[in-house]
Amino acid sequence: MFPSFCIAKASRRPRAGNTRHQLCSSPPPKWCIRKGWSLARCSSTCEVTPQESSVNLKVFESYFVEKVNSYLLKTAEAIPFFELYFFMLVSQLNTWLKNCLTVNQAKQIHAQILVNNLCSLEPRLVCQLVFSAFNFSPAVFQYVQGILWHLQKPDSFSWSCTIRYFSQHGQFKEAFILYAQMQRWGLCPSTFSISSALRACGRIGYKIGGISIHAQVNKYESCHNVYVQTALLDFYAKIGTVENAQRIFDEMDERNVVTWNSMLDGYLKYGDLALARQLFNEMPVKDIVSWNSMISGYARSRDMHRACSLFQQMPDKNLASWNAMISGFVDNGKIDLAQCYFDTMPQRNNISWITMISGYSKCGDVDSARNLFSLMQEKDQLAFNSMITCYAQNSRPKEAIQLFDEMLKANFNAQPDKMTFASVISSCSQLGDLRFGPWIESCVSRLGIEMDDHLVTALIDFYAKSGSVDKAYVLFHGLYKKDLVAYSAMILGFGLNGKVSAASELFEEMLGAQICPNSVTFTGILTAYNHAGLVEEGYQCFNSMKKYGLMPSTDHYGIMVDLLGRAGRLEEAYDLIASMPVKPHAGVWGALLLACRLHDNVKLGEVAARHCFNLEHDKTGYSSILANIYASNERWDDAKSLRKSVKHEGSAKMPGCSWIESG
């Protein structure tokens, strides 16, 4: 397994072109290198293993030959060949392990470590690789994890470094799993592995895990370490138990600015702005994080006046300070002020742009959002996600899919993730074209993205709304955990496709699983009853919403008005509209108008049409329905007059259309 070198007397060096050297195999262990001998690389006739042909090994061989020949000129001592070889190899590997490494470089070094049985260097390789990875990379994640699980000599430091790397780069679940495995292998965690594991538990809200680590803190005598105590404080603040966080804060002998900021963040998340401001005023040292946290707290509570006041008082402002202000104005629906601050910023990062894009998306101003997106110099994954979501949420699905296609052709930093596919699947659901299903699934598979329950639920919604309810149910049945969103999507799918029995059974199954329904669930079950014309069941379901703490929305009222109207119970439908606690939209009155057309009720038809005219700018469709009601009741003059008025106003009737597949 070692390189094949030629060792020969200096006076008998091999000539150029010789096919075989005098001594061509690797020297046996007993051989020694003496003064007057020289070392040279074998010719191409020597066999070289694949590991020996790697870039790193070639560099080492050149280095090794040079050093040995230099050494042989200075000493008369006999040196065992393998001893010298190992010494030189370890020295060179240690040099490489001091540099920043890519995954490919790490693999080449790792190959030499394994080939030469230098397993004691594996922990150093792990640490250097995670220190070299400034950004999270799935390749680093998988490779480091693979090394750790197969370390022949596991050590606490390399495991702690990896746990910290995962926690710092948002892989919180994996960080905690590694911490737990570290315990099983009997390794004693360091203070920063404890802190990193606590941070991970706080971010994913894993209470049992964080409390278990707290119990271990005293065992490992880390209870008085300021970093561990701060991590504990931050964990309890993140999961909402501010009392425990306060107790730890009060018991601390030493506090740094991170400790104060964690406590401040706890009060702000708890919603106690008064205590947060009091603590902020008491802080012996405030850094920029302290100021930004307080500004964000005021912004979340819609107190932009105090947020602006603090912003003006800040001694120094960074990008996060400006972004907090912009985000506050966006969340409070003041997009003009957000744009003003955005324009005033001395510099911007992608978060600034994405916040503004999201703000315009909430306002329905898709064109302004797209203009900002086009102006971005470097579009990363989050930028593409925000713009695709903007299109999907504002009923522009074709543009969302076109942008997704552009994203697939972009650079590595803009590769799609689960959030991207959730928005793309939502857009495909709006189009209702089943051909998108296999395409989406193949993209997910090709990019190596895990098809978790969230993505599967999005696909259930897509297939159900596209008419393939059986395919949707197969996916639903295969879910590892069926939650509220999954049940609601499937019930709505059954409802839209007229499968009332299946929708009703699934609704009862959901209640039996102790899952409380939401408004979407009731939209689905009411839609199913509406398709089947089951008025009494619909009434019972509609009235049961209050039992679950839900107030019927205008959409729920619209479904009930349509159900009653189709059944000929027009007066009940009108009374239901009159009892609505919120102002009905045109869809509700439109449902009554259509029912009046079905049953030729002129009186209520005129009432419904009058409300539709007041609520909608385009009166053409409603006027046409009312004119037909007049004609059905032989009120020809009224029908003719209404049609003339529509023509006089210049309204154009939207032509009918249908979708066909082009060959």
C-alpha cells in the first residue's frame, strides 16, 4: 500500500528510459536508508494503487523524495525506511489539516489516513472540515456525520465541534441527535456542546430534550459556567417559561451582554413590553442586538412610534436595525413608510429586499414586488422563494411556475428547497392540471429533497383540486402523521369532488383522533353537503362551528346560502344573509341571485342583484342573470330595458371558454 520507490547507490542511479530498476518494489521493513544512497520515484512500469494516484499523495511523494535526499546528504545514521516514511507522512497530513478544506480535499486526506492506519487523525479532520465550512452544505453534513458514526477512536472534541456546527447552521434536530448519541458512547460533553444542544432544543421547541440537558448540567459540573447558564436561560425564554429563565438570571454570579439580551428576548416573546423596557434601561452595557431586539418588540406590538424613537436614539445602526424598521412597517400595513426607509438605507442585504417583496405581496402589488426582485444583484434561495410565494398567493400561478423554472437554471445558491416546492405545488393546484404532478415529484426526487408530511399534504391538496381524489387519498393514507392540515385538505378534496360519504367519514375520524377542526375543514365538509343537497346536515355542521370556537366566515355563509337556495328555501337564505355579523361580499349575494334564477323569484332576485351592483364594478354578469329572471316571468320590457342599460354603459360580456390539451 505504500508508494513504490527505487533505492539505489548514488553512483548507480537508473538511467533514463530503463524499463525496470534494480530494486523496484517497496523496501521491506528491515531495510534502512544510509548515507550515500538516494531515493527516486519509480518509472511507469511500477504498479501504483488508486489511492496512490490521488493529488495529495503525488504532492507528498515529491515532498518525501526531496526531504529524504536532503537528509541523506547530512547524516551517516541508518534510518528505518518505514519509520521515516510515517514521520514524513504524518508531518505533511498535519500541515494539510491546518488549512481550510473542501469536501473533496477532505476525502483525499481521509483516504491517506485510512490507507496508512492513522485513525488518530480522523477527529482532527472532522474539526478542520467543520471549521472550514462557513456556510451550511449538505455534502459537509453527510460526510462529517458519516465519519463520526464510524470513528475508531471517538473523542469529545470532534463531536462537540460537529454539534456546534449543526446548531449554528440551523440543523437543530440533527444537533440534538448527535448530542444524545454522544452520551450513549460515554463521551463527556464540553460546555459548548451543551450550549449548542440547548440552543437547538430552544429553536425547535423540544422541551423534554432541553430539560434533560438541564438535569445533566449539575452532573458535569457546568452549572456555574456563564455560557451554559446563558444557553439555559435562552432555552427557557424560547419555550415561553419566562419564570424559569428569570430564576436562572437571578442566580447567575456573572452575566455578559448575551445573558442580558437573552432575558430581554424572553420578555419580548412573552409580550411583556413594560418589563422588557425596564430591563433594557437597567442593562449595564447595551450592544446593537439589545437595541434591535427592543425595536423589533415595539414593531411586533404595532407601536411604531416608540420603535422610531428608539431607532433615532441608537448610537450605531447596522443592517438588522434598518431591516427591523422596514419589517415593522410592512407588518403594520404601512408599505409607503417601509419603502421610504428602504430607499434611505446606506446599504442593503437580501433580507432588506425580501422583506419589501413580502410587503408588496401582502398588499397585492405583485408588479412592484417583481420590479424589486428584478433589481436584486444576487438572487439567493430566499429571494426566489419570496417571489414565487408572492405569485402563488396573488393568483398568478403561471408566473410562479415560470420563475421556478428559472430558479432551476440558476446557480447553486438558488437551488429549490421544501418551501419552494410548497409554493409551486400551490400554484399547480390553482391551475388544476394533473400533468404537473409527476413533474413536481420527479424534481423533488432529482434534487434529493425529503418528501416530508408537509410536502405530501401540499400534493394531496393539488391532486384533490385537480380531480384525482383517489391519488390524493393514497398519499393521505401513507402519511406518517395525519395532522389538521392533512385532514382538512383531504376533506376539502372529497367535498370538491362530490364524495359526501367519504368526507363525512373522514371528518368523524378526525374528531375521533382528538384533532380540532378549523375553518378550512368546515369549508370542505360544507362543500360536500352542498354538492349532495343535504340541507339539514349542512345546517347542523354550520351551527356546530361555535362549539369549536370558530366564527363562520363569509365563505361559509356563501356555501350555506347556495345550499339553501338550491333547495328552494330562498327566504331562509335571505334571512341568513341578514343575520351575518360581517358585511356579505358579492359572492354571497351572487349565490342568492343564482338561486333566484333557478326558482324564478323576481322579488329576492332584484334585492340580490341590487347588492351585487353596489359591490362590484362590472355589472354585466349580474345584469344578465336578472334579465333572464325577468324574461322567465314574462316581464319583457324590464328585461329589454336592463339589457339596453348594460349596452349603453359599454360593459362587455366575458366570452365563454374551456380548457383543452394541445397535442
